Amino acid sequence: MKIGIPRALGYYNYYPFWFGFFGSLGIEIVLSDKTTKKLVSEGSALVVSETCLPVKIYMGHVLNLLNQKGVDIIYSPSIQSIDHKIYNCSKLRGLPDLVRNVVKKDFLLIEPTLDKSEKNQGLYQYLYESVAPLGITDKKTIKKASKVGWAYQNNFTGMTRDGMHPAEAMETAIKGKVVIKSRKNNYPINIAVLSHGYNLYDNHVSMNIFKKLENLGVKAHVSENLSVEQMNEGLNVLNTSLYWANELEISGAAGSFMTNKNIDGVLTLTAFGCGPDSLMVERITRYAKRLQKPLLNLTVDEHTGEAGFITRIEAFTDMLYRRKRSNIVQNLNKQIKIDSERQEVVYSRDNIVKV
Ligand code: SF4
């Protein structure tokens, strides 16, 4: 049995779980190809132009699976709410409806619903709906498979928390491995890069942002490197509470990083037309000013050019280097002043007499 999973949206958060879960039930996963310009324009052609870039990309991946990968079963969950009254945006909630209505082909759409704000629509019901259309209905078997899924997902989370880049952690986790590395941070500049996983780890969307930062001598920190407790404290810093499903990873992480003195600046990457992001970034911007943390917000859509993107990142990084240098010089001057005042006291005539 083969199911097609689009390499987009939830893939970047939950793929290790799906890999373990479906794999242990003998279901082969076929992933769509990596995002390309062609794939984006094919996906964009299916939906109205106001739709956010990640959803357009998702549609392109669905087409890729159906047209290029020869799959006729697509797995497209509807994640309504991930905890009590913590919701996804309407586009993610209605994702399978959108797929069903715009992709004019014959295929089986597996569309389980997870809605933790509703009774009887929790995780096990979601998992049941994930495999029941394939004829797997034995609850014990499903529960056992979910344990395998969690083992993969927990390995992934453990490695990202330890500081591994999520893309590397994903590759390592699905090989069934856990690698813990000792990491020295010799980078002159540290910045927090905040966005949804599907924006950051899709290299076409983020235009290889991590590589670009690395080349500029910048260490990028992401929300996956933080613990839930740290992000909850971050929400308090921003004086907000959870409403959106990704709010912990964006607002919570922002609050945590903005109060960390080792973080020199914050970079947010948002998709044009994203409602939740516009609200979250507005709050982050206000608090960045209050906490005097430099902030750069980059907005992307399918027309964003790489040259302008790089220029803004370079300018931001230059500013952080200058700011850091001037802080070092100021601190040095302060220290020299204190030292010379001390020397004046030590070597003043009175002190010499006293000595
Ligand atoms: S959260 Fe924003 S970027 Fe993500 S799917 Fe919803 S509208 Fe699009």
C-alpha cells in the first residue's frame, strides 16, 4: 500500500511521526519532490491569488504526487486545533476541502481531523481516521503503531532541542538514529530566526537562509532548539497567551530569544497574506523595540526575488556587527575609565601616605 504525503506544511513538523506510524503498519510513504519554481506556479494556478504561499506550494506538491509520482492516495489531514481552544488558521483547517475542490482528478483523499477542542476528535480518533480508509481498523494495532511514531518524533524533538538543525534531525531520526553532538559556539553573531517550519526548512521558500547566514558568520537559532518551558516564559514576556497553533513556536520563542543576552537580533520570515503571522509579528515588533532587540521581518510570496532578500539579510547582519563592535568599544572605554579612576585613587598622594 502506498500513500502520497506532500512535502509541505505539516511535513516539516510531523513527518518523523508519520514515517514511524505508517511504516509500522506496512504502508509505504511516497513523498513529493522538493519545491521548485515550476511546482509553485502549478500550485498557484489552482487557487485564488490571495491564498498564502505555503498553501499554494502544498497544492503544487499534491499535483506532483498525482502526476509525477503515480500515487492515487493522498494523505491530507485537517488539523483544527492542537489543544483546547488553540486553533490553526482557516486555510490549514480546511486544507482537505481545498484539495478536494481544486484538484480535478480521481484519487482517494485521506482526510483525518484532529480537533482537541472537541470531544471525541482527539489523537486516537485522528489516527483511526488516518488508516481506516485503507482497511486498518484494529484499535490495538493502531495504538501500537502510534507508539512507533512517537518514538521517531521524540528522537527528532530531542535532537533539535539539543541544538541540531531540524533538517538534519529529520534525516537522522528517520534513519532510526539519535546523534548528540558537542557544539561549540564560535560565531561572532547569534540571531533567532522565527517562522513556521514550512517556511524555514523549505529551501525554495527560505532561499537557503541558513546557508546564507552561515556564510555571513551568523549562528541561527530556531524555536525547535528551545524547550516548551522556555517558550511559555517567552509568551509571558510578550504578555500574550496561546490562541494560534504555532504561537508558541513564534511568539513564545520570540519572547524567549529577545530576553537572551546572547542573541544579537531577531529575524522573522512571514508569508504574504498570512493572518496569524501579521498579528504575531506586530506584537513581536512592539516588544523588540521595548527590549531594544534589533528585528528584521522578511515577507515572501511567489514573486520574491533572491537578490533583494540577500541584500536585506546582509544589511541587517552588518548592522548587528556594527552594533556589537560599538558595544564592545563602549564597554572597553567604560572599563578603561574605571581602571584609570581606580589607579588615580590608588596612586593619589593620600593613599600613598596611608600605604
Ligand atoms: S498560518 Fe499563515 S502561512 Fe500558514 S497556512 Fe495559515 S495563512 Fe498560510
